[in-house]
Amino acid sequence: MDRDRMLEVGVGLVSRFGARALSLTSVARHAGVARATAYRMFGGRDALVEAIVANELDQLRVRLAEWVDGEDDPAQRLRIRITRSLEYIRGHEALQYVLRREPEEIVHAIISTGDDDGLSLVERVVDVTMQDVTEAESVVLQPNPRAATEFLVRVVYSCMLVPHSAMTDDEVADLVVRAVVR
């Protein structure tokens, strides 16, 4: 329970003060958890940030499944995932704070620098998304399911980084579906 509360508080603090200001001490204080407990739980700020990202990815996976629940058409499932992901991004207060005030934090997470062994955020979201690709989707995605999913994620992140567009979310989704569905 303390761990979940700390992750929730961490996201809330990022929404108010940004990612750079996030510290294990401040999260522990706002969560009502002893500083020593927080350090035993996470070890340090980097582990806390990683836990927050992992938790957000878990929540995204749940939402992606909920959004397409009951929809059988693979193309429509992709359209829904794209449009709802874009809506979700625009409504995510912590992400919006960082995008407006600390965009380099997001860019660093999205790109693969080759300097470390960690996966980029794009790769991590693709991995999460691939877990729930249905057989019906797999047979229609081109050039293959993983590449199609990566393209979708890259387009969504492009829209996230440059939010103003001449295209609506539905138009973006239609273009992606036309590109990746046979």
C-alpha cells in the first residue's frame, strides 16, 4: 500500500513541480511514509522514477484493453487505440507539465541513445502493446505486428511532442490504419 501511495504521490508531484524536482524525500513526506522506508522500498530517485514509469505503462496497458473491449474489427481497434491514446496524453497532467516545462526529459526517455542498456520509451510501449495484440490483428498488420505497433507508437509520440496539427485525431488514426493494415 505504501508503495502504491508513493507512486501516486510521485505522479502528483510531477504534475505540480516537474520531473526534475522529484525526490524520494519529498515523495515520502507527501505520502506520509518515513524517509527510511522510502529508501528501503526504492533505493533512490532513479528507482522511484523507474517504478513510476513502469506503473504508468501498466495503467496504459489496462486502458488500451478497456478501450477496445467488445470491438472485433482489427482496423477499428487500432483507430480506437490511437485516438484514445492521444486523448489520454492530453489529459495526463504530469505528462503535460513535463512536455510544457521540461520537454528534454521526455525526449531523453523516448530516444535510444546507445549509451545504456535500457530500452527507450518507444520500445517499452511497443513491448506492452504487443502483449495484447490479437490473432486477428496479427494477420492484418504489415509489414509485421511489431513493426506496425512501433509505427503506431512513433506516430502517437510525434503527435504528443508537436500537439498542434492540421489533422484531427481521427485523421491521424485513419492514416496509420491505412499504412499498417492490409
